[in-house]
Amino acid sequence: MYFVDNFSNMKNIRWIILFFVFWQSVTPIFAQTQLLMAEEDNCYWCEKWNQDVGKIYPKTPEGRAAPLARFNIHDGYSNAIFTKGINYTPTFILVNDGVELGRIEGYPGEEFFWALVSILFKENNIVLDRIDS
């Protein structure tokens, strides 16, 4: 009887171990990557970004890999851990599971924005889906 009980417990432990091994390998797939945009009212460069990039960003590979979430700099953003304070608007902060990976402070124009976003994604191994869905 003792042997049978131990064998049954071993089967349960084996399933628990398999679950945790599977969970550790699957968790990165479900990691939430976002591009946060800190903005404020009457910000000229925020409005300029909205005109140049705002409408097309969600349709790009970058927008699919890191959807945009906006917040007012004066209200703060409690769902992320930032490496430093936010002093300029707009500030674009790349986060994964609420942890800052990098940022772009200010808006240097459309061409520079896309170049800086590309660098930020490459530095953090964010894979872009180049196939339109």
C-alpha cells in the first residue's frame, strides 16, 4: 500500500513539474509589450506627432508589436516601472510587462521618430511582423 501511495504522489509531482516547465517556456509569448506616450495638454510636439504618425502607428508592424497607450504626464502612469522621471512631452517609453526597456524623449520629426523606434526595438529584440494582416 505504501508503495502505491508514493507512486501516485510521484505522478502528481511529475505533472506539476511539467506544468511549471511548460509555463516558463510559454510566459514570454504572452508578455505585454507597449509603447507608452507621455503627453500633456497644449503640447505642440504631441500634436505634431499626432498629425504625422498618430493615425498610422497602429497599422504598422511597430504598432502591432507594441500598441500605443497614452497618458497625461501630470496624471502619471501607475502600470509601469520607469527607470527615471518624465520631464518632456512627448516621451515614448517602450515597456514589457510594465518594465521600461527604453525611451525616446521628444519628437524629432517623422523620419527620425521611425529611425529611433527601429533602434529601440532592435536593442530590445522586439520582433516585428512584416506581413500585413
